[in-house]
Amino acid sequence: MTRRTGIWTSVLVVLCASVAVEVVQGVFGLRASDIDDVIANTLGGFLGVAFFTLLLVLVRRWSRVMAVMAVLSLLAVPMLSYPLFAVRLRL
């Protein structure tokens, strides 16, 4: 499997998972089911796969890529959590 095929396969998996979640939401009436969510999730999945591939090309070692992804994930948690707490606490 080539790298290009792997990227599109990953994006297809994200698309299928997003569609499946939206179908379950629509069938069970859990939340509003919307095509905008599918588009946004697929675009986000594509950007994530593209970023990971770019990082792999730049770093060239799997262990370093995993370390960088772990550090970025830890840094992202506070930044992504702050708006939730700010809205909840009305800061």
C-alpha cells in the first residue's frame, strides 16, 4: 500500500464513521443529524491525517513522531478545555 492510498483510506474511514454516527443519531433521535457535521468531521480527519503525514516526512522516525504527537496532545488539552470552562463558568 502506498502512502497516498493510506491517506485516502484513513479519510474514508473517518467519513464512514461520521456517517454512521449521524445515522445512529437520526434513528434514535439522540441529537440533530446534519450533513454539516459529516463534512466538518471529514475535513478534520483529513487535516489530522495530512498533519501526521507531514510530521512523519519531517521527523522520519516513528518513535519521534509518536513523542511529538503525545506532547502536542498534552498541550492541546488545556487549550481546548478552556473555552468549555469559560462558557460554563461565564468567565
